[in-house]
Amino acid sequence: MDQFEADDDKTCWASFIDRVEGTHQVLRYCGEENAEPLWAESTGSLTSADIPSCIYCNAPLAYEFQVMPQLLHYFNVESDQDPLDWTTIIVYTCRDSCDKSISYKEEFVWVQLSTDTISTYRAISTPAGL
């Protein structure tokens, strides 16, 4: 990661921490049109071009809610050898809420891992000798 990305991530992280200071905030729901998720880091965040269209009606998908990393505290993962970890999980749903006859539909979810987690998994999965 170059210096520019590192500084961008630090700024993004500081803003994220400011907004989610308490450990009780495990879910952020936003019903406002054109709302944006609260990204923990700029690395691994999505742009509107990265978000696919609805697979049922081809309408744009919109940010609906996000699962915050504070939820990990309630899973008691701190003592696990290889703990579950994420900075945020973002859920996007169809803006048109199409085909209400289907009870459960496939939407789009993005899991943003911390750069530390990504580095750890890269190190674990790198074959010996590389």
C-alpha cells in the first residue's frame, strides 16, 4: 500500500471511529434515498460503478444497512485462534423493491475486511518459496 492510500485509510478510519464510538451500535439502517454507507477504510470501499444491478429487474441496488464490527464483541471472538473479523458488512437491495411475490431474494452484500486482516490472510495463503 502506498503512502497516499495509507493516509486516506487513516482519515477514513478516524471518521468511522468518531461516528461509532459506542459498542452498542451493531447495525446502521438507512432508508434515505442516495444514502452512503460509513466505510471504515477507503481501501476495499465500493464506488457506485462496483455495485451490480438487481438480478430480477435490472434496477440499481441501493445501500440499505450495514453490520458494524462491534457485533464481533457479542460473538466473543477475541479468544479464538483465527477469529472472524470485518470492518463493516454492507447490504444493498433493489431500489424498486421488485417482485414482491418472492419471499426471499438474492441481493448484494459487500464485506470490507481491515487491511490488517487482508495482510494476515495473504500471508497465510502464500505458498512456501514465494
